[in-house]
Amino acid sequence: GYGSQGRAHALNLRDSGYDVVVGLRPSGITWSKAENDGFSVKPFEEATEGAGLIAFLTPDMSQAKIYEQILGKIKNNASILFAHGFNIHYKRIAPRKDLDVVLIAPKGPGDLVRRQYEAGRGVPCLIAVHQDVTGQAEARALAYAHGLGGTRGGVLRTTFGEETETDLFGEQAVLCGGLSELIVRGFETLVEAGYQPEVAYFECMHEVKLIVDLLHEGGLAKMHEFVSETAKYGDLVSGPKVVDDHTHEKMRGVLKEIQDGTFAKN
């Protein structure tokens, strides 16, 4: 794949001295982009031939079909690597018994993985081993993380199940689902009350980045230190009124659907 993660991985690995071939659908829209970036680009089956490690960086819903398509071309004792454990954890892919199966999951979007590498830093990664046939599975995964720049930021051991379930929960309940809905509902509350949409936008959307930057740099403590006393008071008093036990229970429901496979089926 050569989307957000695929392009970042390919560029970082190449810049780290690794021999990278990009496998894509011949009719895919990223084929010319990868070629313009100077890569050897081949259809999936051809890209797989002779590869010591195959990284699956296409969307989750496409990976099982691609795996079946290339299975006969994967050499014995090769490694297959995933940046998200979805297809292994939910058994969409049953990996061949002679293959190392590993996970390197950068904790950030592809654009950030690339920008951090170029700046001499690295996005932290999660590492997991599902199947170790060669005795070198974790070493191979670490070498891949090192090529990405991930070891500059740190690599944390986990399992395919833990990475998959926590990643899905974080996206839905907090990062994408929860945060975006909180912004939209806050904006709507102000506009419904007669305030200008432009002012509501600044308060409920634009300033989110400023707060998130403080949280990222130093957690809740730094955020409290750098906002006004009024904002700090409002955080402690009004926050629990908006995100309360009812919200917590709804989050548990989201997590349960991830754990029991309902979300994956949907």
C-alpha cells in the first residue's frame, strides 16, 4: 500500500538504507505517486517474490484478500508485518505456519511518522509477536521499527489483541468519535443560543489544537498551568457535568462491541 502509512514507511525505510519494493494494484491511484517518489513499484504478487519481510499497509478491509492473492509467492520463513492487528486478532487472516507474524504500530498518522523522521525524531511504536518461527521475529520487527525512526521515540511491547482493541476504542470513544462529536455538539449549543457561528467555531474547534498541544507536551498538569484560572476552574467543575457516568457507561458499551467482535463484523 502507498497511502498515509504506506508512503511514510516506504520513504523512511529507504532513507534508512533498506531495500524497499512497493506492491500496489496496477489500477490504483497511488501507482504513479510511488513511481514519482523513485520506488520500484510492482503488482502485489511480483512485489512479494523474494521478499524477506512483507508489510501490510493497505486498509484493514482489503488485507485478507491480498494475503490470499500473494500467499503462493511468499517464501518460506519470511516475515509478514502489520501496522494494526485487526486482521490477525479477528482471524480474518490465518497466517501460514512457517511465517513470522509481527506488529509494528506507530502511534501517529503517516504524515507525522514522516515529518518526525525528517526532523531527526521518531513516533513511538507498539511491537507484538503473534508467531515466531525463526526465533528472530522480534528482532526483525525491531529492525523495521528502527528503520521507521520508531526506536528514537521508544518501542513498547504489547499483543495483537491489546493493540487492536485499545486502538479501535481510542479512535471511536476519544480521538475521532468522541472528540469530533463533542466539538460539533458544543458548536451547535452556542449557535442555537444565538451566538455567531464564527465565534462558536473559534471557541469549540479552533482552540482545540492549542489545548491538545499543552496536553501532549505535559499532560493535564501542564494544561492547567498554562490556561487561565477561570478555565482551570471550569475544567474541574463543568467537565464532569458534560462527560459523566452515563458517558462512561456508553464507553464501556463501545469497548464491549470491540471485544466481542461486533464492531469488526459491522
